[in-house]
Amino acid sequence: MASRTRRHGPATGAPDGSRRRRVPMRLLLPSLVLVALMAMLMLRGYVHSEILADHRVRPPASSDQVPEKILEGGPVIDTRSGRTESLSLPDHRLVLTFDDGPDPTWTPKVLDVLKKHQAHAVFFVTGTMASRHPDLVRRMVEEGHEIGLHTFNHPDLSFQSKKRIDWELSQNQLAISGAAGIRTSLFRPPYSSFADAMDNKSWPVTEYIGKRGYITVVNNTDSEDWRKPGVDEIIRRATPKGGKGAIVLMHDSGGDRHQTVQALDTFLPEMKADGYEFDNLTEALGAPSAHTEVTGLDRWKGKAWVFLVQASDNITGVLVVGLSVIGFLVISRFLLMLLLSGVHARRVRRRGFRWGPQVTEPVSVLVPAYNEAKCIENTVRSLMASEHPIEVIVIDDGSSDGTARIVEAMGLPNVRVVRQMNAGKPAALNRGLANARYDIIVMMDGDTVFEPATVRELVQPFGDPRVGAVAGNAKVGNRDSLIGAWQHIEYVMGFNLDRRMYDMLRCMPTIPGAVGAFRRTALERVGGMSDDTLAEDTDITMAMHRDGWRVVYAENARAWTEAPESVQQLWSQRYRWSYGTMQAIWKHRKALVEKGPSGRFGRVGLPLVSLFMVLAPLLAPLIDVFLLYGLIFGPTQKTIGAWLGVLAIQVVCAAYAFRLDKERMTHLISLPLQQILYRQLMYVVLLQSWITALTGGRLRWQKLRRTGVVEAPGGPVPRQRSAGTRDGDRRPVG
């Protein structure tokens, strides 16, 4: 067992001799993880048009500034290099165009129909969809179709600045180059229609697009398939009159397109029978291909973009599913806690309930103490007020602050001090066990005080010979500060409500070090307290279960402990608890496959502890990250509603736990703030514990600073009743 004293290594400094402050890994790594997660969410939101998307559509305007030949010309508009030209398709040449894709459901069906009838088309893809479904863009190119730009986020460009237009074009090209390794010179503005619909707002955009090297393609035959008018109506509207050539507008994305697919399967053979050809745009115009191969750095930039988009989509998708699953499990656990804790309370509070014959025999109380000078007197005096006959053994574990001298100077009856070199808490408890006179052993911390009835209530379950250990009701004594109030909520709700549930399930994972009792024979059968882990209380409890003993909860055995009063102290304590719990789970992992009581605990208790104490808390920051994202980018109302719903469940559980423990509800005022801030601290602690475990590190005991603010309950210490001894006046074991 590592010493509980801290050793400081040499200070690191800069070359000029000044001290250099480094961000602790426990803060740096979680911060980086949260930043990466937020970046992925932002990227996903951008690609899904939740961020920077502009859904405004400008109403029609005057067209007096648009050249007449454009208004009366064809659907292909070329304003490159200062030109103002429009082109129409030859007769019996049809160019099918599909907007807003690629869609993972409908685009493959459209491609299948085109391939079936050996027809080519032009797909005007958005950057958002092309980034998310690069395989479909690649398939379009491989099967001979042409690709055109339809902007990245599908905004009405007449509202946008030239800088935003450039961004929309470049991002759209980046997605296409990453997906298929090409660039394209074809462009279709969102919300465009026929050439004669060009107005004074859209024409300047078309001119600017031409200056950037693009040909603008509108249409002169609109199938209006987006209205879902029926297959026959789509075919009628898509059919040009008099055998003329046409650019036909259809959609392969944006909703249910089954009518489009069915109409296409009929339209293609019918029009081919009438002598029409279905070509790419450049094929129909007899022009060079609109595609240019992308190589070198630009190609790799496109691939990197597509990779990042795919990664953000996949990772956030997995996280959302994981969060949903964990959320369901956590809510189910809350409901189970409410049910079983209520059953437990009714059972133990039933009139006439008894564990067995009343336990009146004296017990030994072990108080391991390491530098507890500020607290030890309160602790010992509270024990002297006990309503149950006890002996007190204070094991001084190499204290350097005079802890042992304080106890000896008190001169109290039935209180002994055993000294040892600093060897750790498990060794101190084993030393105390060797010096104990009685068969029931109560263990407590040196910073804890008992109520007069605590020991009596704690030992009554031993009237049942199947009970090997009893967990008491640990409470926070210094709850006046905000951080103390948060821990008070955690103790009442997170620990004691849990213990009621685990008692009913017969798989309680931890007897608190602040207040617990053991049958001596049970301790001896499992080898006493072990220093294999930093959570000796969890370790010994799991060992008890595996040995076939029952471990129960005594709600009236209240103990008041001094909780950490600073974030650093709280972190140190929870870091040790968290890491020690992981060690205990790993140590007892064989229980998963064993038979009998060990197997039962392994297949019920270990999964519950692993899931809700080790795995689920890792996803805690996701709740707040998604909350923040939803508040900023929407859907705001649903996000707030979901968060308030979860909070309401927690409030109900907390209120019920406070009611069972007869605590004042006023402390629950800080519960919402606890859920936002306190949970993040616990996340940092757990993540750091994972890092320590995965890197093979070994955590040292870190002594918490105590203030001694938790006073012994009651008034003057009464005279201790005579307990008698069955084994004679046993001397301390050397």
C-alpha cells in the first residue's frame, strides 16, 4: 500500500530559471475532448444546414436591368469572360436534371432507373449532401452522368455577399473533389426557374457567377415533382411540346420521391420511343465535358474534408445513440430506485420489524487516524455518548500532528490508542482488528462523528446470522457552503437512495468507510482488509458478497462526516474513490463467470456498478454539450423541454430521497446548478481515473485537509456504561 504522505518531485522551470506553470493533464485532456466534441457538433451542424444556413427566399423583383436576350433566350446562360449569351438545346434532345441531392434513399433509385434505360442526366448537388454521401457522387461520375454545383447550404444567393457566394461555391467544389476527384463548371442557383424569371436581384449574381468561370443552368421544363402531383401529371409536365429540346427539372432529394422514380421509369422509354435522346448537358450542346480532374493538394484537401464530415457524422451519431441508450438506462434506474427504495423503507419501518434477536453484546469500534488532530476529539467524544456498549480503538497510522497524544490526554474509559508506522488505512484497520475484543467490528473515519443511537442501529442487522456486513447512513456535516450542499444532495440521493436499491437487489457495492460494521468471522474468512485497491471499503464489500454473506443498509445508523470544502480537495477524494472502484471491479471480475453467491453478485452487482459508476458518467458532458448546441442552434424549445424533463425526474428522486431521510428540502434549490457544474467535475475525475488505469499509473493516497467543523451531536458526554469483557483485558498487539 502506498503511503498516504505526498512526495513532491523537483520543480520544473523554464531555461531562465522561472517556474513554468503547466496545465494538469486532468484538465487538459477533458478540455481537449470537449473542444473536439464541440467542433464535431459544429461541423455536423454546418453540414446539416443547422449552422450558417439562410432559408430566406426573396420575392420576385423587376427585370428591367436584365438583357432582353437573356429573358427570351434558352436555359443555359454563359456570362464568362464578359459574355452575355444564352443557349438552347437542339430538338429531340432532353437533359434531365436532378436537384438537391444526393439522397441516400432516392438517388440510388434514380440512378438505377437511368442505368436501366441507358440514359444520362445532370445532378446539381449541394455540398452538404455531397459531403455526407460521397459514394453516390462517385457513382454518378462513374456511370457517366454530369455533376453541377447547387451551392453548399442552398441559400438564396440574391441575399448573400460576394464573399459568401465564393464560400458556397468553393465549399461545394471541395465536397465534389473529395467525393469524386473532379471539379465542375456547371452551376444552378437555388430557387431558380426559367430564364424569363431572371430579375434585377438574381441577374447580378448570374453575372458574378460567370466571372468565377461557371455556366449557369436553369430549366425550361419543370416537372414540379416536388408537389407530388401524381406520376401521370409529372410525366405530362416533363414532356416538351413539338419535339423541342428541353432541360427538365426534377428532384432526387428533399422528401419522398417515389413518384419521381415511378414517373422516370415510364417517361424514359416513352420519350425514347418518340425519338428523344437523354444526354449530359455538354453532350447535348456538343461542348467539352464540364468535369476537370482534381489532383495533388486540392484532391487531398477534398478527401480530408469528406473524411472529417463522415467522422463527425458517424461519431456524433454513435454518441447520440449512446446517449439515448444511457439516458433510457439512467431513467430506468431512477424509476427502479424509487420503487425499490420505497419497498425497502416500508419493510424496515414496518411495525414489529426485526432483523432477528436484538443485538446487545458489546462491539469494537475501530478509528484509523492519520493526522486527524483537528477532528479526533469530536470523533471520540461522539462515541462516548453511544447508547450501545462499545470499546474504542484509535489506530494512529504514523501521524505527525499529535493525533495519538490528543486521544490519550482525554483519558476516557474503554478508549485505547494503538500506534504504528505509516502503512495505510487497510493496515491500520487490520491492526485494530487484531486488537479488538469483540465479535462485531464497527469501522469509522477519524473525521466522522456518530449520533448516540448510531452504533445500536448499525449492529441490529447482525441478529440475522446471514448478515456479514452493514452499511450505515453517512451524511455531510458541513453542508452550509455551496460545494457542501452539492455533496449533501449527492450523499442523500446518490448514495443512500442507491444503497436502499442495492440492499433489495442484494448486491450493495460499498460499505462507506465513515460508518460500517462487520462480523469478525466474515472479515477473517475473506482475509481482512486488503491494500490491493485504493477503495478498500468497496473491495471488502465485494469480497463479502462473493463469500456468500448478506450486506444490508441500516438507515438510522447516521454518521456525520466532514466533506471536502474546496474543489481541489473534492477532486482528490473522488479521484481516489473512482480509481479505487475501477481497481475493485477489475480485482473481482472473475465473479462474472463463477457460480453461487459470487456469480450472482458478478452478474448483477458488477454490471450495475460498472455501468452507472464507471461508464455512464463519462457521457455526462454530452448532456451539457448537446444542451448548449440546442440552445444556440436549435431546436431550442425541444432542447429546453428535454433538459427540464430530465431535471424534473432528478428533482423527484432527490425530493423522495430527502423525504425518506427526513432532510429539509431547501438544499434542493442548488440541484439545477449542481447538474451543470458538479457533474463536469465528476467527469474530469472519472476521465483522469480512466487515464491512470489505462496508462498503468498508480495513484497515491492524498490526505485531505480537515477543519474539525463537524461537532459531536448532543450535549456533554455521558459516562460510558460498563461493557464487561468476555475475553479479558486484551493488551494491544505489538
